[in-house]
Amino acid sequence: MSDFERFEQLIEGGTYCISIVTHEERYALEIIRKTAAKFKRDLWVWSIADGVRDGAIDGGPCIADTDVPAAGLLNLSQARPGSICVTLDLADHLKSAKALRILRDLVDNFHKTGITIVMIDSAANLPDVIKTYARPFEISYPDEQELQQIIKATLQRLHRKKPIEVGITQRGLDTIVRNLRGLTRRQAVRVISDAVALDQTFNDDDINLIIANKRRMIQQGGLLEYIQTPLDLDEIGGMSNLKKWLNHRKDVFSPEAKAFGIVPPKGVLMLGVQGAGKSLCAKAIATAWQQPLLRLDPSTLYASYIGESEKNLREALRQTEMMAPVILWIDEIEKAFASAASRSADGGLSQRMFGTLL
């Protein structure tokens, strides 16, 4: 089910408070705009920069003196029944007791009038009292079909600005699409644009550059690290039993194995003292099976806001799943989840994190 269909269901179901945490603000607004148009509903958008404006079109007219959060929310409270009201980065301004109180009154009243408020924020830092009202809505990563459309649209847009030479083969295109999985729509556009900008061409020679740019973007996210692995398993010394097992199972991800019903391995637990070669084993698996290797350091998941740590873990796992098949290396897992089986002073965070992982 597409993002548009899922959001449409929320509106049809009468959900009156929705929270979207995403960096793809434009895409989220596009979903909301299409939904409002389909159901013939008024659409109003508030931001600290513009105040309240008509959201049916980009750059719609603004209402004067509504840029202050409290004033903007008061204006939204006067929307016609059935309207969809969108706020952009409102969470950062709810430290104001007045703005928070107005929002609470607004949400309490909206479920009576059929108005829906959609809060789009770049971070999950809504006050707890608002979280109890809000229905979370997650923006999905683009699938391969959408990525092909993104590539085509990006190339057409760039070609209109300055002619480019496209010489990509179908096999090369499939490889690029596969390597763009796990990136957001905006990141995918940026990767393609950067590849074209070098020589105004787009062909199979750009594959390595696209992979390198993807690796850089993943690491910028701070949750996952793209690890470079040896090119040949023979470059890794020792571990003969592991190598034998890897060679025996190296074709488990092939279409033939899938058609035959062979279930690929789900995971390997490496135990050993420091320096025993656990990290090298993770690289050996990625090398033998010729799959990307992503490293997840559990210490990067923990955040100060309640619920943010679990969200970071879910986001890392969701991004990994979109890039599958891939080798996920969870380094020093015991430091993150060792206290999950005991009573600890972290308020149950370790147990929740461990439950999310399972």
C-alpha cells in the first residue's frame, strides 16, 4: 500500500491529529495536498516563516500576522469543518505554554468539527501530552519502481536545463536502482544529480560514483556506517570453518535458491575476547556473499528524548530492510542490550530496545 493510500485511510477514518516525522517535507505535503484535493477539503499550512497560507498550491497567499505560533494556531481554529490544517516544525515552538495550551484546545475541538491537524516535524520532540493525541504516520522509502521514476524525472529536469547524454544500459540501470534503495527521495535525486554534474553524462561508468555517494549519505545519517570489505575472501587469514560454511551457503540469495524454497541464514552470533577477529568475520561474510556491509553501533541510537532511542533503532532497521539483501553488523551488541534481562535504572529502555530488535 502506498503512502498516499495509507494517509487517505487515516483521513477517511476520521483521524483528527496526525504526526509525521520526516526530512522529506515536500513529499509529505504532496501526499496531503493530493488527499485534500481528492476529498475536496480546504488545506491550510502554517510555518514560522510564512504564517498561515493556502496550502492547495505551492506559494499560496499568506494571512498576515499569523507567523507567531499562538496566532497561527488561533487562525487555524477558525478553519471550516472538514479542513486539513498542516503545521511545519511546530514542535520546536511548543515550549511556549500559551502555544501548547492553544494546540491542546485546538485538537480537543477538531474531533468535533471534522478538522484534521497534521504536524510535520524533522525530529520526534513533540510534548508527551500531544503525543497522546497524535497518530504517527511514517513516510516509506521509495521502492524500485518509484526509484526508476525518480531517475527518469531527474534526468529530464537536468536535460531541460542543460543537454545531457544518456547511455545507460538496462543492466546498469537495474544496478543503480538497486543501489539507491534505502535512500530517501531527496537523497536519490541528489545522488543522480551529482553523477550527471561531473561530465553531463549518465551511463554505466557512474555506478561506482553512485555507490560511493550512497555510502557517504548513509554515514551522514549517523545511524549506519557503510563498511568497505576486502575484495577477495583469500585476503582474510584463518577462519577455515567459517570460510567453508560461507562457500557452502554463498548461493542462498540467488533466484534459483529462492524458487527452490531455501531459507537464507538469519544471523550469526560472534563471541570472543577483544582482538579475536569478530569484526573480521563480519567482513568475511559480506565478502564471501558479495553483499553490502552495514555497521550499526548501538551507542549511536541512544537519545535524550523519551521514545527517540527506539525510533532510531526502528529507522536503522527499516533502512537496512529497504537495502536488503545486505549484511547488518551490530557491533558490541552486549553493551546496548545486556541489561535487558535484569532490573536496571534506565526505566526499561534496554528492554524496549531489545524488544524492538527482536
